[in-house]
Amino acid sequence: MSFYEKNIATRTNLIDLKNQIIISKGGLEILKDKEDALIAEFMQDIRKTKNLRNELKESINNGIKNLNTAYDSNGQTKTDLLAMSCTPQMNIEITNKNIMGIIIPEIQTQNISRPADKRGYAINDTDETIDNTADIFENVLKKTLKIGEIENSAIILGSEIKKTRTKANAIEKNIIPNLYSDEKQIKRDLNERERQEISKIKRIKKMMKN
């Protein structure tokens, strides 16, 4: 039911309706600004993901090359045993960031990369090919987690963009046009009532003269 159908055509209701139009326009502007900001963040996430995927591919290729070099230098059996003797360390902390009121999880990966003496194998039994390979694959893990974080952010932002656009479209294409239509109808009724009142007064004056 529209404002016009629910309310009597009065000057007060006309003022209330005009205020609703102003509020609706302000809300529409806020939603459009929010949508623009979210789209900018979304596109930034897409660019970051693309760049990180390229870096990840390069890191994996370098890791494989270094691993093969480690096999040649230390032998596959020894290299594999050293890898299995590494102490697992996945101290991952999840924090949140706020973008336009939307909570986006962030993965803190600072503790994934470790110095050689903290990995659990005897550094006296290794050469730099082992350490370099470990460095690269720890970096691969960090990049993989970061890609997951950013892709998740893009999914959340994409969903919020759709919701925001739906709300903005509803206000722009339905609510505001309906309010203007109601305003026009109330003005028409008030003008008609005013004409009737003027006509009535004229008749009364005419009767009084007679």
C-alpha cells in the first residue's frame, strides 16, 4: 500500500512525503557510493590474485628446480629424510579487517617462514640447496594461503555488491518513483480541495449579497 493510499491528503502529510523523498535520495546516494567503493576493493582483489598466482607458479617452478639440485647434491634418500625430519609449524592467526562495515578474514602468515636452524633437521648435515629449497616452498605455502584469503575476500565482496545493488535499484526504480507519484496525487487532491473551498466561499458570498 502506497503512502497516498494510507494517508489523507493534507499539507502535513505532503511535507512528510517530501521528507521521505529526501531521505530516500540520500540513502540511494550512500548505497551507490558504497557499491563504488566495494567494486574498487573487489577489482583490487582480482588484480592481487592474478599477480600472486603468477608469482606462485614461478615459485613452484623454482622450488622444483632447487629440489632437483638438492637431490643431485645430497641424494634423493637423504634429501627426503631431511624433509620428513622437519618440525611442522603452522602457527596461522586469523584476524579481521573492516571494509565499509563488511568483516573480511585475514590470514597472518609471518610465522611460516623459518631460519634453517628452526626447521628441525641438523644443519651440519645439509648444504645450501636444502635450505634454499625449504625457503622457496615455505614461501609457496605463504602465497597459497594469501591467495585463498584474497579469493575469499573477493567472494564476500561480490556477494555484498549484489546485495547493495539490489537495494539501490529498489530505491531508485520503485520507492522514489512511487513517492513522487504519491506526491503528485496529494498535490492534485489538495488543489482540487482548494478549488472547491474557493468555489464554496464564492457561492456563500453571492448568497449573502442576494
